[in-house]
Amino acid sequence: MSKKIVELKSKKKVELREMTLDEVDYCNDIAVMKYKGGELSHIEGLSKTRTAWLRRGIKGGDFKNYKTDTNGYPNDSVLKQLDEEDKNELVQLVQEYQTMGE
């Protein structure tokens, strides 16, 4: 995939990275659906899932002092620069970017 930069509603620009299939599978497998009486009761792990998508899907952007860990993923200090609205918008953009064909 080519370089992808998105602009959030907050005007922050974020560069997305192409994730491996293993990374996508990891993120998809975090959330756990709980059933009661054959009906969906609730979903656990939504915050962990969102953080995993963001950590693996962000490559750079308008962040102060952008740093990565030893795996090349953005540090907590980077993710903490995003408010809840930015995170919710961005996780959807990261997921959409992973499903685009070449």
C-alpha cells in the first residue's frame, strides 16, 4: 500500500501504517462477546481492542515528540495526545485502511 495520511476532524494529521495479517488478527481477537441465555449480554475488552488497533496502525503524524517502542509501535506518550473523539475516529480509519485492496 502507498503512504496514507488522514486528517481527523480535530485537524490533527496522522500517518497510517499497513499492518500484517497477524497484527490484524491479534486486534480482531481481543474483544470477547459474552452471551447469557443465547443472547449477547455484553462485550469485554473494547478499550484494549481500540488501543491495539491504534498502536499497530499509527506510523506517525502531528504528534509532539513522536517515539516508538522496540517493536516500532508508538509509545503511550503518543497515544495520550489523542482525545476520545480522535481515538474513536482514528480506529475506524485504521481498520478501513487495512481492508483496502492493492
